[in-house]
Amino acid sequence: MGRVEPRQLALALPHTESLSRDDFLEGPSNAAALALIDRWPDWPNRVMLLCGPEGSGKSHLAAIWAEQAGARSVAAHALNSAAVPAALATGAVVVEDLAPGSFDERALFHLMNMAREDQAYVLITARIAPCAFEIELRDLRSRLRAVPVVELLPPDDALFRALIVKFCADRQMSVDEALVNYLANRIDRSFVAAKQAVERLDTEALRLARPVTRALAAELFRDL
């Protein structure tokens, strides 16, 4: 029998994504949301909601605002009534990833009431607007539906290509225009698709001990 060469394994190493203001990619799809963050504290309402698909930049914008406002951050699903005073201790809080059926309604209502009493600021992020939620607590339902919503839209062509470059840079991958053009014209035009494509490229390049090139991308995504 011939000697079988060992297969190189790609290690799942962590990749740090910068959440600074300078590293936020601007485009028409997120201009309104970015303007909201930049104009704080001159907001139309002390409670605001950023709404957009996964990967659209909601958490990045929330991190920028939290740095500016000294806000604490809490995952919506982890919020409970006992934690509300501590969450609002600095006068500003981010409530991340509000999703239907996955949060304590009374805790969120308590937070919104306490924020109003203390004149605190609240920034909520969600993939869909609360008007689409099934909420049992009537007062919370009306309160959430009155919160101004700023929507982040799917990326345009320029932003989509810039996202591919940024995701590559986050992984310290050197790429050229031919590769970026190939991916931009091949994969779904979404934030998640761009991130997943770059992750796949990086993983396979490491496993095969090959450079990240258009040729490799063509092999991986030829069936799309």
C-alpha cells in the first residue's frame, strides 16, 4: 500500500473584529442608523431601536454608542427584573438582539419604565421591528410599538465589496480585486453570506496549504 499523506487540519482560531467608529463601513444602507449614533444625545426619543438582518452592523453601532454614552450592554434574553437597576446605573443601556418570544416581557417593561423615570437612554437592537412581535403584556406592546425604529438595509454593491475586504482583513487574509469581484458576483448579497464565504475560504486555504486566490474561490463556489 502506498503511503498516505497526513491531512492538514485547519484550526478554528479566534478572529478579532474591531468595533471602533473608524472601522465601521458606511454606505446608503446604514446611513440613517449611523447618523442616529453620531447625533446622540440629540435623539428624537430616549429609547431607540436599530432593526436589520443578521450581520448588518447593529452590534457594531451599539458598541460605538455604548463607548460614547458610557452605556452598559445586556442581551435581551438574559434581562430580568432584578438586573434592571444595575443595567441602568450609568444612565444608558444597550439591549441586544430582541427577538419574539425570547425575552422576559415584565423585565423589559420594568426597564423602559425606569429609564423614563430616570431620563436614561436605551438603544435596542433587533432583526425585525417589534410591530411583528406577539407580545402578551399589553402595556409593553403599545410601548414598544411607539419606539422609533431606524432600519439597516441590505448592502449595495460598493458596501458589499468593502465588507468582503474587511472580513478578509479581520482574518489577516491578503486578497486581490479579482477574488473580491468573483465573490461579489457569485454569492448571495447579504452580510451573512459574505462572512461565511470568507470563513470558508480561510478554512480551506489553511487545510490545503494554498494561498487565498480567485482560483481557490472558483473551486469552492463553482456550484453557486
